[in-house]
Amino acid sequence: MRIFVLDNDHPDPATIANALKSGEIEIFAARDSSALFHEGRYTFAEWTLDAATRDLFDATGRRAVLTSSEFDLLLILLRRPGKALSRAELTRDLRGRPWDYFDRTIDTLIARLRKKIDAPGAPTLIRSVRGTGYVLCAAVGRAA
């Protein structure tokens, strides 16, 4: 049984009690996608990300091709530069589900993002933090 708690909904206590007794319960809190993915432009390193059009441009104006998941992950990192984010936080924000120890989704997405945004020979913009997760190591600005 899965119980989804959305915004101010309150599930029936009897339903929760039965699910707990059977040992089959998952509770997810819905993310507010409007708060997570608001419009605006972010600048970092030699890149400009436009959240409204979901485009990423380099300094020459060339568009980088990102998958939807890569774009969403980059936007999450840009909203919290310099803060180490755990795989659990990133999975919850990106997928709306709990992280599993054997889940390599975030690691794969980070590796693909690094290939697309890191300049050859330059330090990586997304640094691994051992035992924690990842941090965006670039100054982030907001543009109108």
C-alpha cells in the first residue's frame, strides 16, 4: 500500500494504522515544482542557464544539449551553490522519492553533466564530497 500525502491532505488514520501493521507503507511528500523550478536566468563559470526556456548556453552563445533530468539536476545545484547536497536530497528533489543505497542515478547524471559543462583541463564545476554527495563549486549569479 502506498499513501501519498499531498499538500494539506490528511490520510485516514485507520488506513495508516493498517498499512503500518502490514509493514507496507511508503509516505511521499509532494514537491512544489513551481518553487523548485521558477523562472529566471542563472550565470555560472562561462555558462548561462535560462530556467524559463530550459536552455543552457556557453559564453559564445552555443546551446548545450541537456536531457530533462540533467537540466533539473543542474538547476537544483545552481539554486544552492557551495552547499554539499547528499544523494538522498538530490534524489528527493529530482525524483520525489527516497534514495536507495544501490541507486546510481544521481552519480550517472553528475558524470554526464560534468562531461557537458566542464572545460578541458579546468577543475570540475561539480565536486564530489566523500561520504556526503556533491557541491557546485562556482559562483552563481542571477540575471533578469
